[in-house]
Amino acid sequence: MNDKSHVSLERHVCLVCGVAYDTGNLLLDKRLRASLERHTTTGWGLCTEHQKLSDDGFVALVECDPQRSGSPAGGGRLKPEQAHRTGRLAHLKREVFAKVFNVPIADKQPCVFVEPGVIEQLQSMVAH
């Protein structure tokens, strides 16, 4: 039996945690052909938890394994689909991030990918 339909529930994948979540939107095949799965992932976004943290002025540091991640594109920037997340996260206020890393960050940028060891180093700075 064919499980495809002409409608699908749209999903996005959270940039920070990598978990798929429903957007609340419906997708429709304009030709009304049974071409869509029950859920269709269409892009990246932030899950409810990480959207709230971003709205509250936090930047997420997402630890990624460089051995298992793809090669960064031009400019050394890793694309979300290339990042192999380790599951370790930290959240810093935007103004603290700018001071600690001495680099500006775009107002709407919700996260940065960091190498293993960065989060532990920040934790050790707090412990002193």
C-alpha cells in the first residue's frame, strides 16, 4: 500500500540541537498527486526551547566533531548539514560572547559551531 499523499506536515530541523520539529504548516502537491510523505523537512530553524533562548539574548555554542563533520565551505564556515553535533551545548549572552571571543556576531545569528574543548575551557573560566 502506498503511504504517500498529496498533503504533508512541514518540519524544520533545529540548528542548535538537530531535532526535527513541526512548523504547523501544511504542504500541498499542486497537481494533487500522491508524492509527499507524512512529514517533509524543508529547512532549518529553532525549536521552541532554543528560539526562546535566542529571543532572550543568548547565542548557542554547538560542539561539533571536526573529524566527522564535512569540510567547511569558503571562508571556513561549516554549513548546518555538514556539522556532526556531539550533543554538548552552552549558551552565552550576546555581549559576553563578543567579549570572550573578541569577534562581532550578527544580531539574529542564533548559534556558532565550536570545536571540542571550547565549552570545557569556558566552564573552567567560570569555575575560577
